Amino acid sequence: MSVSKAWDMAHVRFRAPDLSVMDRFLNAFGMVEAGRSATALYKRGHGTQPFAHVTELGDPAFAGFGIQLNSVDELEKLAAHENAQVEMSNEPGGGYVVRLTDPDGFAVDALAGQTMADILSMPRGQEWNQDGRYSRLNDPKRPEKGPSHVLRLGHVVLGVSDFRRSEAWYKDRFGFITSDEIQPQPGIAIGAFMRCDRGDRPCDHHSLFLLERPAPCFMHAAFEVANLDDLMVGHDHLVAQGYDHLWGVGRHYLGSQIFDYWRDPYGHEVEHWTDGDQLVAADGGGIGTIPELMGVQWGMEMPPLPEEVGRG
Ligand SMILES: [Fe+2]
């Protein structure tokens, strides 16, 4: 039994020297303001996360991420296990936070008791005419041009120095379940896509992906958007705004998402995705190969970036 159970990712935290530059990018990426101070910018999606992205003034860096727990009770158990304090959060949504540091030094905030945000207006999901079934009748598709509509932070991907050590750290504390373990050769694991344990309630194929790398590094943070049309319209918008496109559009094997990867103005990789696999706890896990990790079912092949090994 783990000390607590993660319900979802909560937010990612970066540092940047100019909050207005990050703000412009995040607006074009499809996020909206959740709050700001003289030294921090909070952005949210259109779903219930009170904030999904925070930028603090400073030299460009990844500064950690947040995991939402099921209850304050579980947060207190986690704090007792870690001999850490339960603090009141003064960030959007409030609630309580326990600040941890993972084996590679990444800052991990465990959160509970936040006041969730009101859902903001999203594009209307329309039917698809497919497989000889015509359910979209007299209902033209006219997705509005402009940014995608980010719904929520979906997953975080970290390069870790010792996969088994980090896997145990996160599983012991947050109850993550392996959906696909990455094995270049049978029995040799270098990473895993892990999901939350929500029992019978479905959740994303992965909320956290850990991949062993020569040195610990932030790899990417991935934000769910409303739907495929919303992702494609947002792609065109980011291109028109001159932002740095990395990889996509395509469909992954492991998790099956339709993906589109970008770099923010300070070089951090962020992903738009939609239509990922949903699993319950009893669905268990499998093995993923390197070709499955790096390949696509359709769409743009992964660009040759020698320093990168998979994105997930
Ligand atoms: Fe991803």
C-alpha cells in the first residue's frame, strides 16, 4: 500500500526572467490567467485545476511540479511519513501543500483541499461522421480560429538518473500504477509510463513518465486540449505567431494520444494532446519497446535530436 494516492497532476512550475514573454506564449498556447503577483504568473486551463502552470521570476529553469491527492487526510499521512509540514497554500485554489524533493532533487508539491475552479467555456464537441455512420447531421464544423483550449495539465515527463530508484519513490508515496514499462531488451527496464490509481474510475494512461537518462532533466509537460479540431486550429495559431514547433502532429503508440510538441520561449518542451487511452486500476500494465516509444502510428516522425531519447 502506498502512503497516499495521486488523483491527478496539479501543475508545473518554471522560472523565467520575463513573465510577459511567458504570458504571451501561454495565451497563444491556449491557457488563461489564474492569478499573478510581482514575481509569479499563474495560468490555468479551461477545466477545474485552479492553476496548471506557474512561472516565477528568475533564470530559466524547470522548478518542479504538483500532484493532487484524494484528500487532506492522505496529505497528512504523507507529511507524517516524510516528517514534513502540512502548509496552507497561498497559490490559486488554496488548500494544503506538502513540499517534497525526489531522489534527483526535483521539487514535488503534494496538494489537497484546493478549491477547484469553475469550468470555462470550451468548443462544443461535435460528432464524427465515420465508419458509414452519419451522426453529424446538418451541423457544420467551423472551429474558431485562434489558440487551442487547454483543458488541464495531463502528464509530466522526467529524465531520472536511476529509474528503479525514482519509480519506487513515486510509487511508494503516490500509488502510481505502471501502464507500460519501457524495455529495450526483455527484462531490462529504463522507464515507465505510470497512471494514477483511481480504482474503478478511468484515468489517463500516464500522468507521470520516468525515463532513465545520463543526467536528471525535465523532458516535457503535456496539456490536454478540447479535441482534435481544437489541437489543429491551435497548431496553426502557434505557427502563425512564430513559436518554435518541435514534433507533430501525430499519434503515439503508448497511450495512443494525438500529440503536438512545442518549445516555450525559454526552451521548455510543452505538449498539446487529445484522445489518449483511459484505463482503470484493474487494467494492469504492459511492456513497451523503444520503437513503440519513439515511433508514431501516423503523422510526423520524431525529429532527429541526438540528445533526446523518446518523448512519450
Ligand atoms: Fe507526453
